[in-house]
Amino acid sequence: MDRAELITTLQDNAVFARVPRDKLERLALHAEVLRLEPGARVLEEGDASDHIFVLTSGFAGVFYSSPDGVDVLVKLFGAPAVFGEMELFFGQPRQEYVECLEPSVVVRIPAHDFLGLLRTDPVACYAMLQDVATRLAIAAYHERSLAFHDVPMRLAGLFLSFLEACGTKSRSGRASLRIKLTYEMLARCLAVNVRSIDRTMTEWAREGWLERNRSLYTFTDVAQLAEKADPERLALYSRLGLLPHRTGDLLFTDEGEPLP
């Protein structure tokens, strides 16, 4: 990827979309383009926070390592996305690790260059603030959900989030996850026991709109899944500009291609 292509790619991200080209050219001077395969780790827990990362294609997962040595998936996200900025702002070591879950392209930008951009460009600073505020609003919603919602509602919301990040939707309307998620991983994401996950998934399968195949899941009726989720979740995501207003038009790809 040459410098001109790199600048064009960065402009696809809302944080950089309105940054003047001369500033993006300076940012690109020391940026490094990483082409990564599934399983490659972009950053590790405990690493120094000396870069920010821009996911320009593919998708990745954010994981925490528990004290008993179990890796817990806490978030999935797809391109375009900026990540790694939280610890960078405070000079703290990385609190999690990020792993690519399909072939991905990541741009690694030195902290000094990125922070210099934010200090000198109010538009970029405001765009970054909006990006962080959006994620904080989602995190606050999840804290509320943990306190007040039952397991089926929370699990439905979790699956919708995962489908939006790495789901595929066939012409027949079936929606599938492209990664494997064990019941233990789902239970840890929701801070519940595995029996609660098994009971909920079994009920959904019995109702006929969930198919399970060795930790891979296909939803034959996405509207059923959306009905199980908290309506406020869809309203919040719409307000944040993360979802179209119609429930069925979730941000899936259609057998690898964007849906209209």
C-alpha cells in the first residue's frame, strides 16, 4: 500500500475523514501497514501503549486473560475502526489483547504522531471524542443490562452485537456467525453460568429459529432474535448511528458482500 492509498484508506474512518490531507500525509510518514492472518495478535496485555491502531479491513476480537488462565472474548469489531487509544491517552499498559479473526489489514500509528494530530486539529480531536463517547455510551448500556435484564434478553443482545460485527446473511434471510463461540465463552461474556446459556439456547432451538453446529450458530429468523433483545438497545444503536432504523436491516454482510 503506497502513501496515497494509505491516506485514502484512513479517510474511510470517521476519525480521519475531515482531516486536511497535508496532516494525513505527515501522519502516514511513520505509519506501518500490517497484513495479518486469523489468529495474529495486534497487541498484547501488558504491552506499552506507544501506538494507536486503525482496522481498515477484516474484523478482530478483544480478549481478557482471566487469573485462571482462560481467555475471555469481550468484544468483536469490524472495519473501519480505531482501537488502542484508551490506554494511550493515560500512558497505561494494555489491559487486553486484540486478535484478528479473519485476514485483516491494520495501520499502526506512533502515539506521538497521533497525539500531535489531536493537539493541533480540533476536527480530528472532536471526531475522536465522538468515537470514544459512542463506545462509552454502549458500555454504560451494558452495565445497566447486567443489573436489570434476564439472561435471554442479554444473550440476544450479545448475539446481535456479534452478528453486526461478523455476521453473514444469506439471500434466504438466514444469519450466521463466522466464528466459533462456546457456551463457556458466552457465559463469561455475560457473567452467568453455563447452565443458563444452555437452557436459553435449547429453548431457542426448540422454537425453531436457532441452529447449532459445534459452537457455530445460524439464526433462521433474525427478527425473532431482535424481539428477544431489549428494545432500548436497538433505539440506542440507532441514535448512535450504528444501526438502520428497521430491525431487520442489521449490519451483516451478504455472503461476503455488503447488503444494500
